[in-house]
Amino acid sequence: MTIGRLIAVNLVHEVIRGPTRWTAIDKRPVGGVVEVGELGLVGDRQCDTRYHGGPDKALYAYASEDAAWWADELDRDIPPGLFGENLTTSGLDITGAVIGERWRIGGPKHGILVEVRSPRTPCGNLSGRMGIHRFHHRFANTGRVGAYLKVLESGSVREGNRITVVHKPDHGPTIGQLSSGA
């Protein structure tokens, strides 16, 4: 059983005009308990619900280990939320997560149960956020894109919560394989 930690819960700080459309990619860590419903974190926002949000993309999780890889690659700081993720994790291989994998975040009484549904498909707004032309293509090609999660059981989360992989399918594509075309 894999156990990780939730190192940041990130909510929209400001809705901004990106290169392709209005975006809520500017997410930053918040303290305290944050309620989670079927459509994600209470107090968060998605601007273009054709591509973001909805039950199968209620939460976006990104691994701090992948953020550290990008920090080395780009020679810059990658703080929690910079890529627009709601949940920044530690100790979980999100790139290697199998579609259908389930995670318990927090305890069984107040925590949440989520299912890995798909990799993020980044758009030009990520390039605008990073200030790097066509960065979203480079990001996608690495397979280090993070995962969209479906909320199976609502509850609440907070920084420091334990994340336990409670179910992992025996086979199936991983986030990295689906993203990079491997």
C-alpha cells in the first residue's frame, strides 16, 4: 500500500486573461480545512468547463517530485499551485498512476475518496503562466502532467493529510503513458 502526503491545497487566487481564454490557473496554497464536493474544492473555480472541471475532472493533482524535476529542468522555483493544480502531493508517483487507481485523502470519517481518471491536457494558458512560448507542448511530452481526479466520496482535506492508495488496477495505462503517447 502506497502512502503519500498532501503538501498543499490550492485554490484560485485570481482569474486572469490567458493567451487563449480566461483562466483560473492562478492557484495558490490555502491553510485550514477545505470542503470537497462532487465538483471539486469549495471556493475554487474553472473558467472553461468544456476542458476543465465536471465530475471526471473535479480535482487536479500534481506531485511535488515532478515539480522538483521541472525546477531543475527550468532552473526556477516551482511553488505549489504554479501549474494550476488543486492538490500538491508528496510520496505518490502520479505519472505512474494507473487509470482507475483510488486514493483515500485524510481519514475515512472526514476525508475524501478519489479516482484517477485522466492525465491533464495542458493548453496555451500554461505557457502564458510560465512565460515560456509553447511550454504546454514540452510539458505534455514529458508525461509529467499530473492527474485529473473524480471525487467518489465528498468530505474535506487539508495540508498534511495522508494519501493512501487503496486500490490499484492490475493493468491499464498510466498517466504518463496516456500523456506522452509512450
